[in-house]
Amino acid sequence: MHYPRKATLCLALAALLGLAASAPAAEFPLKDGDTWVFAGDSITAQKLHTNYFEAFCYARYPQMTFHFRNSGIGGDTIPKVMARFDYDVAAWRPTVVSVELGMNDQGGFTTEKYIDNMGKLAEMIRTARARPVLFTASPINNGDTTQKLGGNARLDQYARALKEFSAKEKAPYADQFHALIDVWGKNKPREPLANNLQAVKALAAMKDLEGTEHLKAFLELHAKNPPVSMQGDAVHPGANGQLMMAAALLEGLGAEGFVSSATVDASGKAGDSKGCKVENVKADKGTLTFERTDECLPFPIPEGSHAVMSLYPTILELSQYTL
């Protein structure tokens, strides 16, 4: 499957777009023909980061056939998922079941019991002839960091124990908790500003309002490093936070970050290309035109969530689309 696209670039701009592609990551657990079920709680049931995860896979692996199913229920713990496993997970005849639980378990289970329960669920997954993939819970976005875990202490313990358990079980594992807690924690003080930025912009645009020059100076000060909100609440992030969650999980599982690379020169010649075909290269009066057909696509980014890419570069690393 190919995705044609045309590009017309000034030569000066073309010279600036030189990003180096990194080496492919470890093998991603998605295989041709898979049916992947996301088992989780209300964060999974939001169908945000799971949808972004799915969209990435369709964009990056168009040569494969696969299906995703969401089996998230609000308030679920590992025992609750086990109780509904037969009719709400196994019924989809999955070949992969990812488990993303712990946010609700922390109120009633020690770390040892959490891992014991996870072992029982992993066995149920294998009995259903599926492969378990284990995710840590996301952090609570309350300003905690690894230096001061506070209300995230139990989730930190769960994540560390789950890493050891996954290695023992030889199950794919992704740690979004430790990938995100410091990013979110350090950003937390700036979230109120992000949430009120539109109001500040509206006030700054009012012609008859005194003091707008100070608002404009304030906006200019933050323009180079714009504040970002995770949206949602501390436990249930909105689109911005869940885009970061999806990226952390994909990166942790070794998803392919490389999309394609192409080389053209000012004389109108195509150079080496990988993952794409470059044709009809023409140079005319300082303008370079060409047609580029890619074998796959970059990470689809939800509308309105582009600001988080500067806060969490992993999102960009998963879209190595270079010229």
C-alpha cells in the first residue's frame, strides 16, 4: 500500500530539513493477523490513548492486517477483569491482550498481591491462546515527581515490580509511569496558565482595555516555551496527556519510529531514499518540486495536541519522516 504526496519547497527551506533517522527499535509485539484487546479500567475506557496507539499502528504498518478491541471498564481492578474475562476479553478471540491496571488496585492490594493477581490474569490470557502484553498504570498528574512520589508511591512500586515480573514471564512490557511522571510533575505548575491562555489572548486583543500592552508582553514571553495542559483531571488526562501516554507505550514496546527518508539536490536530482519513492524531481528558478510516495505514514496527531510534542520529544521520535 502506498500513500502519494507532492511537495513544492524553496531550496533554502529544503536545506534546513535534515533530520537523521535513528536505528529501528526492538521487535514490536504486533504481528500480521493479530486481534489485540486492551484490558483496563476507566482510563482505557476513555478510548483516547488506545485509539492513538491503534492509529499509529495503522499508519506505520499498512502491510499488515490486524484488529484492536477496547475492553476498559471504569473502576476495574485485576480481579474484576478476571471475573469478566470470558465474556468481555476472551470472547473477541484475541491473539494479544494488553493489561493496563493498577490505578484502582492500589487502594486494596499490596505490591505482592498485585503481582500475584497479575500472574493469574497472565495465565488466563495464555489459556485463551493469546500473548500477554503488560503496561504500567499512568501517573496521577498531581505534581508528584520521582524525587517526591507522594500519592504516586504505590504506582511506582507496582511499576517496578511489574518490570521484574514481565522479564520473568518473558512478556512485552511498557513503563509509561516512569516515562511520564517527571514530565507531568514538572509541567504541573504551568497547567493553570495553559488552561487560561485563551482568555489572556482574548483580553490582549481588546482595543479599549487599559494595560493590554502588559498582556501582550506576557504572551510574547511565553511564546517560545508555551505552557501545556494535560487536560482532563489528575487520573483521567485529556487528549494531550493521553497522546503522551500512547507515545510512551509505543516507544516502550519498540514500535518502529522510522517512516521514510528522501534526498533531493538543487540541480533536480533524486538521491538515496528509504521507505519511499521520489519521482519527477524538477528545479526551476529557485523552486524544487517532486513527487514522493511513502510506504507508511507518520504518527497521526490529534487536532489541538501539537503543543505537547515540544514537551515530550518521544512523539516526534516516532515520526522520523525526513528530507
